[in-house]
Amino acid sequence: MSPTRILTLPGSINLRELGGYATESGQYLKWRKLLRSGSLGYLKDEAGAMLEAYGTVFDLDFRSDNEVQTRPDRIPRSISYQQLPVYPFVDQQKGGLFKRLTKKFRKPSVTDMMANTYCQMLTDSHANAAYRQLFDLLLANDQPNASILFHCTAGKDRTGIAAMMIEGALGVPEATIREDYLLTNLVLEAPDQMAHADLRHGADQFVNQMNRHEAETSNYEAIRDLIADQYGSWDAYLTKQLRLSTHDLADLRQIYLTDSPDPKD
């Protein structure tokens, strides 16, 4: 399997490479290092073998317990699996930053509620713990051509936030982060992608509700504004909210950036 933006494997959902994206420093994200996806519960046996051959060493699953039990990942034993559930949120009633953010929405619409959920993923302590573990594993993934794959059910919301965090940490420009987030809509237009019942009628009512909607521009804008207004930059968010050090950020760029945009088969 050759490196390309959209990876089409038998039974895969919204499986994509982050390699090749340009950064503001003039470098590029390495290929065969970062994969984002929807559910891996429908993968065919040959697809698991293809992921293994591609260099995938970690499978990080952001889904909750009932989602995992209903549709467990189908991956080879050689790929290390770790569940990092982002939901449920635990800080809804505590006020603080999230309470201040919700005051911006006077009469919440469905779009507003989705944007609120996206902001909670960046501020809720339970979600933050999951994403901090993601970064710990990213820092441990320092071998050449060894890929981390991270996913949820549709590869849109929890996975979308993770991709924004990673791209922000690596210096990907805002316009590219936005385009990568919205690319989900084009991928999930394909009939074989949307045929999977888990995307709309899975094991979790809240996730089902989120998956009924596309990757909305308003969700991205809510995250962009949160980072700008409350932190000033992705670096500041990651050091303040996820407790990464400046040394951690430098290590991430050493591991995941390269001077060439070209994939190497």
C-alpha cells in the first residue's frame, strides 16, 4: 500500500494519512507516521495485514466502552491497542471556562450544541486526560516509518479534535487544519463509507446524534476562536491545558516533521 491522503482498505471508514501537510516552518508532516480513521470494526482480514505492512504499531481508540464492546477493532495482534475514551464529559456542571463559553450562545441551536461539544473536548478534564495520553504515545513513537492510528466511530468529531491538536502542535497553518477537518465530508459521501450502520445507529445515543451531522465549519470556527481567545496559540493551549512542556513540543516536531513533502514507499 503506497502512502496517499485517503487510504482505501477493505472495510475501512474515513481512513486517512496526515503525511505531506506543510507547516509554517517550511517543513512537512512525515508520511507513515500519523493515520486518522473511523471505526476499524469492519476491517477485512487482508486490511489488517495491510495496516501491519504499512508500519502501523499503535491503534488508539477514542470510543466509549459500549461502542468498543458492540464493534471491537479488527486488527492484527502485532498492533498495540489502547482505548482512550473521550466521552463522557465530567465537568458540565462545574462552571469555569466552559460556562463562560456557553454564554456566547443565547438560544442554542443544534449547530451551537455541536460547537459546545467541540469546545468541551478541549476543556473537559476527562477528555483532556485521553488526549494527554495520546500525546504521550505520540512522543513514544520515535521509530522511522512507524505509524500511530487514532480513531473513533466516524473519524469526524473526537478524531477531528485530535487531528487539530496534533496539526496545531506541529505548526500546520489554520487553513490546512480546517481543510483536513472538512475533508471528512467528501470521504463520507462515498456510498461504501456511509453503508455502515455504526455511523448513525451504533451503541451510543450521543455519538449517534453527533454522527447525524457533517463536519461543520462552525465547529472548526468554535475551536479556532477558543484557541485564539482563551490561549493565544496551539502551543499555549497544549502547555497550559494538556501540560505538555516546550521540550515535548520540540520532540514532537523532531519525530513527525521532515524537509521533504514526498512520500517514500
